[in-house]
Amino acid sequence: MKLHELFIALGEDSFRSQLRGISFGTLRTYQIYDRVKTRCHLAKLNTENLRAAAPKLWERLSQGEEELALELSQAILVSQLKLIIDVLDHFKIPHEDGFFAKDTEPKQYLKDGWQQEAYDAFKGAYPPALVSFYVNHLAHEIDENSPAFFPAL
């Protein structure tokens, strides 16, 4: 599954929720602010403009714009490093502040049912849509052909 397909599979409400969680200061820290602004076709990247652009961004994702999906997923994930660190720590996956340690193969730390386990463990501490997005993204990083995960509620 490609990243744009992941956004579509999780739905527009989840997408809008993820956009609301983007931290523009964090984007500047990781030096991806300008890339995201350019990819989103915005003169100024801020909360108001991003929310107003959400329908057009959704349409572009629906049309298969993978580069947009990549930039948006990076923006969402660097804005939510605490969740990422917590999930990686939960599964004892070596990392450096939320980024995989060099030569780490995360798949070896994840056993059958890990996505539901992660969702159940963190849905109370973080927005459920964010947890679902991250576990799907992590699955995508491990295997680009992994199907979308929809948690059992």
C-alpha cells in the first residue's frame, strides 16, 4: 500500500485530524517547513491555511499524489515524536529520539498482533486516529505491501 492509499483508507476525518496535529515549529526544527509548504502549494504554512487547504489536499491524495503523501506523513510524524518514542519503547525497538537506530530491523521486534496491541496500549494517551495512523505508517515502513490496519474497537 502506498502512503496516499493509507491516507485514503483511513478516511478524510482521520486526515483532517492529522493535519490539526502538525507543529510548524517542529517542521522548522527538522528543516522540512519549506518542503511541506511548497508541496501543499501554500504561500504561507500555518494552521488556518492548512485547514482551508484540507479539501484540496485530500483531492490530490485521492488522485494518487504520492509525493504529497510523503511530505504530509513526515510533517505529521515529526510533530508527534512523543507517540513514536512511546510505541518504539513499548516494543523495545532501538531508536534515537524516535528515529530508528542505524541498521535496526524493527520487524524482528514486532510479533503477530502488534498493531492491535499498540492501538490498545496508546489509544487512551493519544488521539485514536493518530495511533491508528502511526501503526499503519510503521507497518508501511516495514513492508510497503502491508494492508491497512483498522483496529478492533
